[in-house]
Amino acid sequence: MFKVLFWSLAIYFLYRFIFGLVIPVSRTANQLKKKMAEMQAQQAYQQQEAYQSQQSGNQQKPASNSGNGAFSNASSKGDYLDFEEVK
């Protein structure tokens, strides 16, 4: 009698453990993997698009900088403002 009760309780708790914890966790892990793969693919696509637009922009505008890069562009356009510390 006690063996039957013990085995029925053991099977019940095993059933609850598997269907209450193991299966939902595995489903969530699979969904997480799929979402991560989608996000990585989307990021790679956006980086590729940005690289291609940057390359096409570089081909349209010839570089005439004197070697100072962004600093010469900022000073020639007047974008630089002196910093004053406020106390």
C-alpha cells in the first residue's frame, strides 16, 4: 500500500517538476536564442548598410583635409566653442 502511494507521489512530483520547470525553461531558452540570432542578424544588416552608405558617401565627396581630420573641419566651420568652467 505504501509503495503504491510513494510511487504515485514520486510520479506526480516528477510530472510537476518536468512540466512546471524543465519544459518552460527550455522553451524560454530556445526563444531567447532565436531572438538573439534575429537581433544579431539585424545589427549585422544595419552595419552593412551603414558601411555601404559611408563608402558611397566617400566616393561622392573627395577628401580635401590637410591631415588634421575632424579638428580642421570643426575649426574651419566655427563649431568649436571655448569651455568656461562655471563655479
